[in-house]
Amino acid sequence: MEVDTGSVTSPFGSCEHARAITSSTKMLEYYKKALAWSGARYGAEHSHSKRRKMQAPMCGTCKLSLHRPVMCLECRFIGCWKQEHIQTHLRQSSHTLAVDMVTGIVFCASCNDFRYFETPRMGSENGNDSRLVPGERKRKWQSFQDWQPTSVEKAELQKVGRVPCGGRRGFLNLGATCYLSVVLQCLLHNPLLRNFFLSDKHNSKLCSKSNCMCCELDQLFADVYAADPSYTSESLGETGPALGPVSLLRTTWENSVDIAGYAQQDAHELFIALLNQLHLGSAEATNGSSCACVVHQVFAGQLQSDVKCGKCGHVNPTVDPMLDISLELKDIQNGKGVTLASCLRRFTGQEKLQPKDYVCGQCKTSAIEATKQLSIRKLPPVLCIQLKRFEHKASSSKIDTPVKFPVTINMAPYTTAMIGMEARKESSLKPENLAFYDYELFAVVNHEGQLNSGHYTNFARSQSEWYRFDDEKITHVTLKDCLGSVPYMCFYVKRNLEYGTVPPVPQKPPVAVELPKPATPKVPVTSLASEILHSRSVDPDAEPSTPSSDARSTTSEH
């Protein structure tokens, strides 16, 4: 970055004190270094690379980090402007000039004012402004010239392979840890989690928490998507070497003692435990429905339960948070023709309640033929659906009923808004609004074998291709192979992510008596599972949004 000293007119205007910068070699050098720091800081903040951000300089008096440091141009002392430490330094040392290192504006202590440039000449006229991110710098126009590689250049190009590892890495089995491998693959191939961690939203090098699951996943994403020069795509089939998630496994066990130990665990139970640990490790974690942590932003939704009195017709709605939807399989007849859509219709269908199970809050009687209906009040960006295949009663058993699942699914028919419109016999959503409820499949977890001696594998989509993951073994497959498998967990992501709310749906909320909310103890953030159990509320006037996940999850072990 150069300062034009050849012009008769000083870039600092009429201030005779500021003109000393162009005549003093030392002050000019200090001034150029201040501008260079500003340019480097701007480039680091606007760079897309995953790297540690520049450390802010500290005030020489109070030792606090400064986001807008001001530096003395005669001795390079850096101080606060708001706390007047830089002004005190200039006054006590009889120095005159200081520079705002962010803007490059010079402060003159003699004039007690900032000196702005009348004609900016700080290297921007020739397109060399260092505060431009690489790729945004101004370039001179050149005529297009077709490049024809020579034979030597062609030979060199043949030696260059594609970037190794496109985010596909297997995991070593550390001793019956296939349940961990499949859950990690589903998290790694979640596009929203991938963008969160690769954009440095949680930097493990800057986090001071111990046993932090966010730090473990941040490091895992970095390892999976890093290009290792020690291997090539030709020798490893375009996948990286298998990883051994020892540190992540240890952190998981220390935070969730109930799933610790070298024994086969339930993949769904581990999934919920990891979401809980991610919630606790997030800096944005709070107790309540407005939590802004990555778990709530990606997986959290709302489930509504409407209980209708068979005597007076009073409807009592209750809204609960949910992270996934758990669908029953045990009572399905013969298991033929079972689809994911039929399971969802069964999940949101009406069921009769026994008189002893419900007392109407309006007529105060045990209602005969009272009905209960579940619906999805708010859909999450990423929808996890679990099929309950494991039963633990007098004897444990596994349900092997095959379930057909689609690559795309529209969740509108299972939402509170749509079910309410059908009950009132109103017109359905417009086609353009239905598109906001479309979900695409990106991962599937399968369980093979018996309950106590089975093995977990999974399918996941990487870009436009599908792969099967079996611990460290990765196999390229087709979508047909994935859809032909027997699913245990299915992961879908919204095709259209809205930045506001879903298009409004005309809805007449049922008249309801608001139930008293249970008191929630004022304690620091504990666990996501605890929050879900204590955050039940009634909100019949809330605007319907996107569906979400079921809080009624199983915790089967095998």
C-alpha cells in the first residue's frame, strides 16, 4: 500500500501537522503498517476459509482488546479512544498524530480533530487496495487468448489428481461402535450442520469448555473435509483414510454415562444424546423455546396434541417441542404395503381415549368417546424420522417389517394447519405454498441382524451421488439400492429454506381453555431432554410454520 507523496496537494488537507507524515520516514512507515493491518483484518473477516481470525490488539493502558485501535504515529503506542487512553498518551508524551487503524483517518492532537482525506490516494487508484478480498481486486481488461498446453504441460497435468476426499471418510470400529459410526455419518452429511461448522461458527481453538461436543464435531468436520497431501484419489478411490473418533467417543461417554461402555447401543438413543450434548456446548444455548443454538435451529420443531371431549365438543390443544418423529410399527397388520406415508397418517390419525384417561376441563366430566389427535405444528429444517423396530417388554424383540420410503416427501398433510383445514372442509393449500413443505432424503440408518447381535450401516448422499457406509468401508451405490433397504432412521432436509415464516395459512384456531403452565425452576442450562420435558405450553394462536420432530422418542438398547 503506497502513499502518493509526489502530489503538491497533501492527502491530509490543510492540517500542517498531518503533513509531517509524508515528510517523516518513520511516521510514514508506521502509517503504512497501520493500513496494512486494516487490510489484512478486512480480508480475514471476509474470507471463506476455515481459519483462526486475527487477534485484536490490546490497549497499552487498560490491556483490553480493541476492535477499533488508535495508534500513535510517533511511538506506535496503541490505546482506547472511548476511554481516552490514546488522548492521554498524546498529551503526556507531547506527541501530535495518531491513526485510526480501521479507517486510516489521522487524529491531530494539536487541532483536536480528525483529518479526513480530501483526495484519497492510498493505493486504491491503481486497483491495489489490500482491503479487497482476493478475487475482488480490480483488474485491467485483457483480450482473450486461447491457451493451448504444450506436450510438457499436458504431461504435468496428467500427474495432478482431483482433490482427495470429498467429505467421505469411514470410521474405524473401536469395539461395537457401529452405532456411533452411522450417527456421525448422518451428522456429517447434514448440509446445515456442515455449513455451520465449516464456516467457523464454533471454533474449537477458541472454546474454553471441557468435554465440549461442539468442539469435537468442529474438529471432526475439519478432519473429514481436509485435503491430506499424504494420499491421492487414485490410491484411495476418492475417499480419505478411515478415522478413529476416539476423542469424540470419550467425550460422549463422559457426558452420557448411560450409553458408556463397549456394548452395542441404540443409534437413535445416541443421536438424541449427541443433540443434547451439542445443545449444552453451544454458546447460544438457553432454556426455553427461543433457544438459538445449532440444534434448535436445525432439528427443533413443535408437535400439537388436540384432545376433543366427546360430550361437549371442547378441544384442548397442547404444544410440545420435538426433535424427531417416532413412528410405531408393532400393530401393523401383516406388514405388506407399509409406506412411510401410511405410518405418518397413522401417527396423525385420531385415537379414542378411555374415560379414565381424560377429564374435560370445561364440563368437568370423564368424557365418553374423547379423541386425541397429533399433528405437526412446526416443521424443522432437518426432519429425522425413527421407525420403532425394537421392543423391550417381558422379552426383547425386533420388528423387521419393511417400510417403503420416498426420496422426496411433502409434509403438508401432517401439519396442524392442513389437518384443521380438512376438518373444516376448507380448500387446500395453493400449489406454490405446498412447495414449502417438500423434503429431500439425504441419509438412512439401517440395522441388520438380531436385536442383541446386529450391525448398523447407513446410506448417505454426497453431492448428487449415494454411498453406503459400513464402518471404514465406503461403497458407491445407486439411489435404488438405498430406497430398497429396510430403514430404521430417515433424515430429510427441506428443499426450500425460508428466511421468514411459511406463507400464511387461513386457520380458525379451536376455542380452548388455556392450561396452567408447570413452573420451571430457574436454573442454568442443563440438558435438552430436560428442557423438552418441562417446556409444555398451550399456544393456540401461534402461526403455523414448518413441521418438526417428535418428542416421544424411545430409548431402546441392544
